[in-house]
Amino acid sequence: DDLNDFEIINGKWKKRAFNGGVKRKHGGNDLSKRERTKRNKTERNMEILPQHTHEKFNEAVTYFEPAYRKVRPYYFTFVAHAKGRWVGRSLWDVFSKEFRAIPKDLFQTFVDKGFIKVNKETVSSDYKVQNNDFISHTVHRHELPVTSARIKIVHEDEDTLVVDKPPSIPVHPCGRYRHNTVIFILAKEQGYKDLHTVHRLDRLTSGILMFAKSAAKSRELEALISGRQVRKEYVCRVNGEFPADREIVVDQPILVVSYKIGVCIISPEEGKPSKTVFKRVAYKDGVSVVACKPETGRMHQIRVHLQYLGFPISNDPLYNSDIFGPQKGKDGQIGKTKEQLIADLIEKHTIDNWIQSEEYENSRLKEEHDSETQQDFEAMNENEDIDKKIVISDATSESKEDSVDTDDESNIEKSKAKFNDDSKNEILKDKGTSDSKLTESSKESEIDQEESHLKEPNCDNASGSHEKATTVLTNDINESKTTANGNSTDYDELCLDCQRKYKDPPQDTLL
């Protein structure tokens, strides 16, 4: 087909009809799917939930600490209509198998106290799901901190808004983020409450981000991007001396091995076709600045392809990790199964982020971690004994060559230490880094989250209606809730996140 045989209609590429055009549907072409749903519900006198209106921007309180933007805990009710495969199964069976595992005793408590309801009524955990049942799950939400940097407006006209997205902030609600997203921050802090996404950037990637002010304009811009009419370029800082004076092309297929934690690998057998063109811009002190031009748009494509080349992004806590093996995934070699890789990443994420909690202190992970630490300590002591023997041997040796070698090794160590000190601030400026919480899935939309996280007993990925959910929970457990500042939504005794003491993300991932 000739390119002239196609045209953009309402933001979508469509083939021209022989009679000179394609018929348009009337009454709603300028509305998004969500907007059409709202209109249809209004016409049929159906309830529109607060999280689907501008009321969602008032669900939670945002506050600032040095370097961080934070959100106070709040309640929200996830909702979904029963899927066909759920019909006839018990409520417990659906929650335990469709979603992340919930201990049965805790699940029963949620059902008894009205956290989980069917058709707005309290039911038993062995209730059999019926066709078109309306299932809700109320959770206590804890969002993760992001940078306190203000989002700068680069360009604005009647159809579009272009911003300079800081790193650490997701574009739209997903995973454990809702109010700490670009969409919500622009609405709450700068008054842009009706923006439509056009494309996305990884949570810790900074750069130019476009929004449309109408659904029709959003579809038009999306069609231009998918039709390769828009060129994207990225700049990143990587470890090592990247090859100079020529472009490096990587076309290794990429496979998403876990949408749950958001991780990809090179997989010629199962991966999707991917292509990125790289060229070195600068090099200094063991760190290269590289220009990247992705020709496809796979999840984490640039980061995975750089890892494959052996030049991972400097402060990428995911793909610049020994969890991918001694070579950190170079040439696609990770030395373990996909299942083991996911298990190792989840364990590292857990230890890194809630090691300070009482729950961790009593967990199996702590026992394993302490055991490994003790083994490392013993091995270190053994190595120190060996080093002492070597030093004594060198000191008494009559060989000048041996003593020179020892001095050289000492100088090398000093050089490494000096490099670490001198280049620390430089490396901290790296862009294009990974999600340090390992929970973001760039494939998930806000609508997906509303259905896919009915499961959350421990506040993961929670978001939504503050007022309604607070009423439900206050009636059931108000007597057991206490807070230091009098805010009744700050603490919930059944919330596992309230028992954990999470660490703030490293500031080098905010720069």
C-alpha cells in the first residue's frame, strides 16, 4: 500500500475509501474511552466513583522534606466487575490465585471488617462469585517518596503541554505511585487537571514529556509516534569507555520476564524485536556519555541494550547489579534461570527497602542475610590473615621486584579510592536510571491498576477515594487506630506497611 492511501482521522491512521473518505461515527469521537464511559454512566444514572473525577486530586495530603516530595497515608477502595473466569469460584480462591498471595487469616479479617465487599455488601470468604458481581477492596495506601523538584513547563499551547520531567517520578498512576506522579503533581500544584498522556518515560528517567489537552489530540500524537513520524533521542551516562567514532547498533530481542517487578532480559528465542543505535558523546574518568536512538519502544530497551554491551547506566540500581551475574548481564549472560533471577531481585528489593522494620527483624530473610554476612565476615578475616602473611613475606624478601609489585598494588588501591572520591559527584548526575523499588510496570495503566490490585492487603499499589473509604474503615476499626498528629488515616493496625519502616530512596537516583 502507498502511504498516500492512508490518513489520520481522530488521531488514528485509516485507509482512505475509494469514495473519497471514511465515515465518521457521530457523537463522541472527541472523547476518550474513559470520558465516553462517564457520559454513558451519567445518561444511565449510574454511580461515578470519586477516583474517576477531579475529586481524586483531594484524596491525600502532599508534604515536602529536604529533597523529597511525600504523601501522607490514605485510604482507597479498588473496584472491579467479576471477570468470566472468576464466576463460580469462591472469593478466597479468586484473591489467592488471581492476585498476590494474602494469608487466609488476614483475608478473613478483611472480609469480616468490610475491607472486601461484593455488590457493596459484606459476604463470607467462601462466597461464590456471580456474573457481573461488583467487587471492592479497601486498602491503606503508602506512597513512595519522589524528588521535590518542581516540574518545569517547556512549552504550552491550546492543544499541548510539554514539560521537563525530573527523574524518580512516574508519568501516571501505577504500582505504588498515584499522587506522586507527573499527572497528579501537575494537577495539584499547577492546575492542569485534564491532561492526556501521549507517551511515557521510565520513572527515573528525566527529559521532555508531552501531554495533550484533549483525547482527540492525544490520539493524533500517539498515531504520529507509532507511525515513526516522531524521533526520540536520549542521553545517558554509562560505566566504562564506550567505543568512539562509530555508531553501535544493538538489535537483540527483549523479553519481559516479570511485569510485577518490571524487569527484562535479552532473549533471542522468546524476546520481541528491538533495535537501538548508540554513539559516544564524551568520555572522562571511566564514565562515558552516550547518545541513544531507539528505533523500537520495548520496556527498558535502552538500559537492557546497554547492559548487553557491557556498559550499564552508572547509577542504574537494577541493570547495573551483580544479581545479573559477575559480568552484570553482558552479552545477555546472567548465569541463572529467569525464576531465580526474579526471586533474587525480590529478595534484594525487600532487604534494601524495609530492612529497618520489626517485621524484617523477625523474618526468614534476616536470618539468611545475617548468615551470609557472618560467612562474608569470616572469609574477610581469613583473607586478612593471608594478606598479613604476604606482607611479612614481602618485607623480609631480598627480591627488589617483589617489593615493587607490592607497592604497585598499594598504588592501584589508592588510585581506586581516589577515583571513587573524585568521581562521586559526577556519577551521581547520571540520568536514565532504573526503578529502585522494582515495582513499576510501564505496561500498566491507571485502569489496569484498579482491577489488578484488588488484592492489596499491605497497601501496595493502592489509590483512590479517601472520603468514602475512610467512612467504611472508621466504622469498623476506629477504636484501634492511633496517630501522633491526630490524623486518623496515618496509621492502621492491620496495614503491614504501617509496621514497616521504609528507607527513603538514595538521592543519587533523584538527580
